[in-house]
Amino acid sequence: MTGYAIVLASEEFERVQAVSMIASVASMSDTPVEVFVTMNGLNAFEKEAVENMDFEGGRVANAMMEAEDVEVPLFTEQLEQARQIGPLNVYACELAMDLLGTEMDDYVEGVFDDVLGVSGFLNRAKDKQVIFV
Amino acid sequence: MSDTIEADVTVDARGSACPGPLMDLIGKIKSVDEGAVVELLTGDEGSKNDVPEWVEEAGHELLDTVDEGDYYAIYVKKT
């Protein structure tokens, strides 16, 4: 096992945030991580959603948004920070983007390395432990 | 005990929740020279417990964790 390949197929805030935490800490600890954001997972990364903090979520999401005394770094900030330090690549699913009619410009800057298809993801996942979220 | 530890650099992550303090610490550890002592200040209970796990796995040395009342000072030596 030489790292993790994480599929993020959900826009649920808690799942997105958990993926970001695990991917960021692992990669900053020199464990290679590939994150493939697909299906509704992409929605959480749209500029509009991030700017307005408009996410689908439950109790943990609400607690994080309302926390006043502590600042929880948002998943976009975590991934951006981690990508600069460790072996972390984050990809947006090309198929889902085609269906949604979105372009890379629609997503927050500093997070995605590139767009990617299923074969590309499988190639990068070959030697890694796959985590599906 | 804590009085004897001289930190070369301090990371003040008070007010930041998990995994902020850990990520700040990792970033700082990567930038300092071997043998340097990094002091991490955090009020986050989860980080207090999780940081030592990372330090051990990464092969650095946990010198001490000092309870400063409303926050902790965690001393890590880069090896």
C-alpha cells in the first residue's frame, strides 16, 4: 500500500470535510493521496457554494458554522494548504462536469489539479487503498 | 519541566480546531532544521491527543505537553 485513493461522491458537508481532513493530514505526513471528486461531490466545490457557505449538512455542519470561539479550517483551505506541502492531488470528474455543464472556472481556485476520467483515476488508484465516500 | 525546554519556534494555533493545529505543526516541522524544537500552542483537546500520535508515526520526538490552563503547549523536536 503506497497511499490512499479517495472517491468523494457526496456533497454532504460532513463527508467533504472528513475527506479533506484525512487527505490533508495524510499527505502532509508524506503519504501519497489522490482525491477524485465526482457526482454530487463537485457541488460543494462550486465558487458560489463556498462563497456563500451554502452546503448540505446536518448537526456537525451546523455546529461548525456556528462555532464562535474556534475556527475550523474549511475543506477548501485545508486541501489548498496540504497540496502545497505534501503529495496530494485533487481531481474533478470530467463526466460529472459534462453532465452539470460546468467548467474548471466554476470551482474554487487552488483545490483542483485537473479534470480526470474514470480510467485516469483507476490508474492512479492501482497501488493505493481505495476509500469511497 | 517546561521551564527547561527552549523552543526555537512557536506555532500559535489557539482558536483553531482540529486538524488546524496539526496541519500548522506539520508545515512548521517541515520548514525547520533537524534538532529544532517547535512549540505548538493549542486549546483543542482533540489536537492535544492526536498530535502525539502524529509525532510518533513521523519519527519526531515529543518532549513535553504542558497544561497552561486554557491551552496546551506541546514541545516537539524534529529528528
